[in-house]
Amino acid sequence: MKWKKLGKIFDPTKFDLPDGCAEFAQSPQALVFGDFVRIYFSTRSVDKANGKYLSHVAFVDMDEAMREVIAVSRHTVIELGKLGCFDEHGIFPMNVLRHGGRVLGYTCGWSRRVSVSVDTAIGLAISRDDGRTFQRIGDGPVLAASLREPCLVGDPFVGVFGNVHHMWYIFGTGWKKFSADAAPDRTYKIGHAVSNDGVNWVKEEGRRIIDDRLGADESQALPSVIRIGRTYHMFFCYRQSHDFRTNRSRSYRIGHAHSDDLADWTRNDDDPGLDVTEANGGSRVQNAQLSSNNRAVSGDACASQTCLGTPLTGLDVTEGDWDSDMLCYPHAFECRGKVYLLYNGNEFGRYGFGLAVLE
């Protein structure tokens, strides 16, 4: 099996984005409808009070082949949090799934700090208009920092297996100044929680369920889990915790782990299983495996979030193109019997997202 790249399919700089947003279409996530696909993404506006970014969630509707833009949302789908709340300064990403006749949105809310740049926590919002708008179930988070997870709880991925809600997420292990004149950078790992109702969660408090590959300063992000046959597969991004923003050798890669029971995971990044094939005929190895078993995102589509890899695992990016330095924030889903992968490229999705199809 191989991935065939179909190129960049959405460039936010070429469209009028809602509520004063410009550039950035980060962490694309799909919700499949009868004859079109709605792709949610996080975009940014500028806070007039201080010139800093605010992250908002919008969407673009595309035809089912995902080659033509039908419409871009006229408004962001959820308001930012109230003064002093965990999501006051942004929501990025939002994991969307259909369950129990509703569309649920698990949000990663951002709030600024003083001694460090941000903190995050996880909220829940519900849509009753088929995903056009979402309303919080409350002003606070459903999962946040705790005794052994002191900061930066975020990046939720929720799947319902049997009658149990499982959430894989990240939690911060702390902040560190890697040089005397540098701003602090954070490190985070992947954790796991379960729930009977999707609201009240029980963590495996402080348990790092995925082994490090790069050492203690490896940051892991955006986990997603899919069952393939009798085995569960997790895909996640990982990178160095500092000097990763513009240094392509330290930027996002893809990790992979597998489990038979959703509890104990074996990491094997070097067993990709699939290839990424360039649109011009060249090939790149893709470190992911996908299945249509999980119907959490839409009634006729499965989805997960995943991250593409680059040279540390024998993978590579597209030289000289929009994804030449980085491949990040992927999201895999099924539509009309085909498996697709949405993903961001350079500068964490500043100039949009692309699409690959599994052949």
C-alpha cells in the first residue's frame, strides 16, 4: 500500500477567512456528509491589544473528491473563552466526532502565561446544527493539569471502543531554558484517560504510554488511534523540544505504536507499513497504517489524527515545495471507500493543507 500525494488543496491566503483571520489552516480534520466533506482547521487573528495571535476554528466545505472549494465558513464555529478561562486566547486543535446523534468537539484551549508563553487544557463543545456551530458544555475544561501532569494538557483524540470513551492526549512534563538567552520551551508526552459518558474522565495519572526515541527532551503530540484487524495502531508527531521551529532536522516526524488491548503500547517508528508517493512519481515512506473500523467522526467515515514523518525515520519531505521542511498535523479518514490523509506543511500550516490518498 502506498500514499499518493494529491498536492495542496486549500491555501488560506487565497480566501476571505471569518472574523478577521488571515493565514494558517492548521490541524485539518474532516467530517464527511452525503455529497461533500467539511474540513475544520485552526486559523489566526491578531489580538489588537498586544499584537499576539488568537487561534480560532473555521471550516471549508469541499466536494467529495476534495478538489473544489464549495464554501468557507462565514463565522468561526465556536467563540473563544471568557476572560481568564482556559481557552481565552485560542482553540487549537479541535477533534470532531459524531456520537449519539450529535457532533462533539473536543477542544484544546490556550491561555497565555507570564513566566512561560502558554498553558492548555481540554474542553468539550456540542453542535446541534450538524457542525456549523458549537456550544461549550461549560466554561471550564473536562481535562486539565493535575498532580503528576502539571501543565499543557491538550491535543485530545477521542474514540469510542465498545461502550467506553478513550481519550489520548498530551501532558506537559515541564518547561526548560535550553540556553541562557532563550525563552523557555516545553516538553510533553502522550497520556490516556477513559470515560463512560465523554465528560467525566479518569486519567492514568502521569503515565507516559509511549517510549521516547530522542531522549527525555522528545516532545510527542497529536495522538490518534485506529484498529486495524485485531490490532490498535497509534500515530503521533514527535520532535526535539527546542530549536525545532525553523531547523528541519529537528522538526516534526511521525511515530507509530501498536497495542492489542489499548493499554500497553509497543513503539516501532521504523515499521511504516505504507509509502508516500509524490505527485510527480517519486516516493516517500509514510509511517502510518489506517483502517475504517472507527466510525467516530461521521456516520460513514472513520478518522484519526496522524503526523507524517521526515528523515529521522527514513522518511523525507518534498524538496522545494510547500512541505519541504515539515509535515505535521495529519488527519486520516475514509470517504467513499477510499482512505485519505490531510496534513500541514511548512511553518505549521501557515499556508494551508494538502491531501494524500491511499492506493
